[in-house]
Amino acid sequence: MNSTPATSNEARSLNYDSGVFDQFKEPGRNYQIFEATTEGMNAAALYDVKQKDLMLCRELNPADWEKELKKNKRGFVIVANNQIFHRDITGYDPVKKIISCESRNKEKSGILQLKLEYTQIFEVEKVSG
């Protein structure tokens, strides 16, 4: 398995909600706010996320991963093995339960493959910079 280990978290979970995202939350969904801690998802394109941006993220149900793990504008936050990654998901193998991810900023890191045991995946829905 070709992988690039993360040396530190690429995002951090915030335990407060300032209300800035309240109008975007759907009832019955699990949301978490993360702060981008690196420039890994910033390649200077329109929908990229810059370091220190706040992200409203909706947790994806594992039963729905096969249909929901598709490219989106802002990427995904993946919580796995006590680390937090902010990446685009480029592949999903439901049989082996492995996802392939990569950063938009190619200078920051390469391809990462994660086994989906004890993992949470959040889709980044909104960003506030």
C-alpha cells in the first residue's frame, strides 16, 4: 500500500459553535466544526481551503460511503487513528475498506491510503475564512 503518513493533524476539531453556520445545518444530521491547520488543501483555486479557515462538516454514515465518497468542492475531513486529515478522496474500495486521498497542494503531501477501521468521514459543506 503506497501511503504518505501525516506527521501532524491537518485540521483540528473545535468544541464551540459561534453560530456562523447555523443556517446551513440540516436537522437530524451530525455536524462538527474543524479548523484547517495546514495549507494542504490550498492550491489557490476557487473552492480551496486555506490554513485557519473554519469548516462546517457533516458526518457521513458508513452505510452511505459507497455513494457519498465522491469529489466535492471542499474535500473531506477524515478522523482515523487519532489523526485528522483534510483531503480529497480519490478512490474507495468497499471490499478492502480502503480509501485513497490526496491533498490539492502537491507541495504539502502525496497520496494517502487509509484503512477504514475506527474511522469517521465528514464532508466539508461550508467554509468561513
